[in-house]
Amino acid sequence: ETGVTQTPRHLVMGMTNKKSLKCEQHLGHNAMYWYKQSAKKPLELMFVYNFKEQTENNSVPSRFSPECPNSSHLFLHLHTLQPEDSALYLCASTLTGGNTGELFFGEGSRLTVL
Amino acid sequence: QQQVKQSPQSLIVQKGGISIINCAYENTAFDYFPWYQQFPGKGPALLIAIRPDVSEKKEGRFTISFNKSAKQFSLHIMDSQPGDSATYFCAAYIPGSNYQLIWGAGTKLIIKP
């Protein structure tokens, strides 16, 4: 596989469930990101990892818990979510120090919280 | 000051026409302005980008026009095709910000055959 792969593509969960989103990149990038995408709103940056170290947490509620075991894998652990958390969650990666900082996105995980 | 304002929210253009999407910013520290294209069910993908030292960049049918004094930039799609139907996002980058982008809200473009 190449590029950025996200699983699952679709997830429906109740407010008391615990689930995880997974992201994997095969591009040799060192930085990985979680974004939240809601309709008609700018992409919201949630977390940034650079060389496995979390460098940004944009005031994200603690019910979202990221994990980055290595530069190729990124997880978003979900617990006690609210209906307003329903959205498309996008993972992206880039090579810091590169010329353009182009972000490469996965296809996203569509989350529905009942 | 960290916002990028994008307009219009949606746009319908006839096949063969010119599609124009506009973005405005306030922070003069931004030094890289990419446009991303997103098809339904896919993640955004980089389409074209510009730095503020040039006023225009063209790649095929896609052109970015950049007005530094007005703090505005726009995407022009010439000879628009149905395959261009997608959501387009402008963005801006601050150097040293760990490659974080400030995003516009997106424009849903529909090209009618």
C-alpha cells in the first residue's frame, strides 16, 4: 500500500463506547496530524506529532486521546463522545524540512455518534 | 488575524466557463498559500500553491492570482470541466508553525455539463 491509509472508513458508536481510529502512512514522513472536518467549516487541527512527539494539542477535549507509537502510525482513541463529535476525521502527514510542507491526507473516517 | 476568509461558499459554473474562488487574509506573516481539492469520499489533495514573491502561478487550467497589497488570492479554473466538481480549500502557512495551515471554509464547485 502507498499513501495514507485510514481505518475504519465508517464508524457508528454510542456515547458510552470506546473505539479507535487508525492511520498509517507509507511515505517516509515524520509528522502526522489529526484534523476534524465538519460541513461548511474550515478544517480543525486537533493534534500534531513530529517524530512521534506530540507538538500541538489544539484545546481538544480529553475524550479524544491520540497515540503515535512510531512515525508511520497514528491512532485516535475515542471515549464518551458527544453527538456533536460526529464528523469526518482526517489524518495527514508531511515531511518537515521539505520544500513545500505539502500535506498528504487519508480518505478519512466518517464518525457518527448516536 | 489567523483567519482565512473564503468565498463563495458554493459555485455553479457551466462547462467551459471560468470558475473563480477568492480568499482573503490578515496576517502578513503568512508565506505560503496552497489550494487543496477534495472529491467526495476522499481526503483533500494539494492542487497548486504560491508564495507571496510572485503575483501569479499557472499549472494547466489552474491559476493562482496573488495580490499582496490587498492580502487576497484567488483560484481561477479555466475551461471548467465536470471532473473539476469538488470542494476547494484555500489555506495559508506561517513559517515555523510546525507546518500548520490556516484553512478557509471551502467552496463547493459544481460544473454543469
